[in-house]
Amino acid sequence: MGCANVKDEGVKDLAHKLKYLEDIDIGGTLVTGETLRDLVTLCLNLKRVNISGCKKLNASDDNILKANKINFEGGEDVFRFYLVPE
């Protein structure tokens, strides 16, 4: 959590290599909704994702996880970081 240098490419690479991944904390990173879609598609055992503080996610990106019945941490905390300049 909090690794601002982690972006879509890095998480997608992990998802391709760790197909049995169940839990991932990507909070505070620069991932986008595209990465969440890849995670739920590639990691079929995924049960929990922390997306707290992800500056590049928008208000509807958590629906990707909800639709796939994946528990996630984030909520409004995810989106309050839009108020802080990068």
C-alpha cells in the first residue's frame, strides 16, 4: 500500500503471473479501472482488494469489484485524494 510508483502495467503483470491470487493491496497506487477489470478477469480466486487512496480511480470503478462479488476496502476514502494535488 502507498507505493505511488505502482501503475497499471505492474499490477497487470502480477495478475498474469499470479492467477491464483486471492488478496491484493493496491491502495495508494496509480492504478486505473482498467487494472481492476484485468484483476477480476485474470485472477479467478480473487476475494479481497484494497483500493484505498487510489488517485486514478473514479467513483464508479468500485462497481467492477462489486459486480464480481469481491470484497474491497476503499469507499469514499478512495476518492478524497482527488482534492490533493499530485
